[in-house]
Amino acid sequence: MDAIRIDTSRTKAVIFDMNGTMVVGESASNLQEVAGLRRLVHLLGSHGVLLAIATRASRAECEQVLRQIELEEKFKLLLTTEDVRHPKPHPEIYQLALKKLAISAEEALVFEDTPSGIMAAKTAGIPVVGIIGFYEANQLMESGALACLSDFRPIALT
């Protein structure tokens, strides 16, 4: 699989969905990071790229997962189901992220693992990379993903 390159001179923020994108597992007791996540988070942070989460999970669940994978200090913004009136595929959570991060859609990149999340980000005007898991690459691409990966290892920064 070819590497995906993130141009840090143009990408000011990366927004992650959480469950299925950052972590996988049946329950909180057996969650695992998606391969390459920690390296990518540290690389993006070292290049000054803002990190955010936009998830349909609850704030408590999201905070617990971030503590469990020891990345809670890395994210500037955490948006959850409690922060919006309309769930994905409505773009509200991504529109709110752009507003709170004070960036344009063209300055952001989203990682999502569901068709509804991809449609939400795409409708907000943000480029989206699909993370293959429960959904196959073709389903994610049909929803509007620019590319699909099974994990974060093939990502490089420029």
C-alpha cells in the first residue's frame, strides 16, 4: 500500500474519530490502539499540527479511552455526542471542530472508519481518509474517502 503524505505546511489540524479509528476492541478492558497511532500523534504534534477528536461516543468514554492509551494530553479539542444536536452523518460535529480550532476545512484532515462519519466530514468540506475495520475499503471510498488504510503506519509527513 502506498504511503499517504500529510503536508504539514497546509494541514493545520487532524481530526480523529475514536472507536474503530484510534482504538479497536469489544470492550474498554481489551482496547488496542490501531497500529501506528502513537507514532502519528507524536509526529503531528512535533510539527505543530493541532489534534482533535470528533466522536459519537460520550465524553466520559472518550476520556477513559484516552487515559487508557495514555494520549489524553495530546489532543487540543475533544468533541463528543454531548456537544452536538445532530449525530453523524450530519456535519455539525466537524463544523464545530473547524470553528473551535479556528481553521478552514481545507486546513484539516479527518480519519474516519464509518460511512456516516466520512459523509459528515465530506459534507463539512474536510478531506477524509478511511480506516478499514468493520467496513471494507470500497464502502468507505463510496462514502467519499479520498483513500483508505488499515492502520496509520503508511502515513508520512512532508
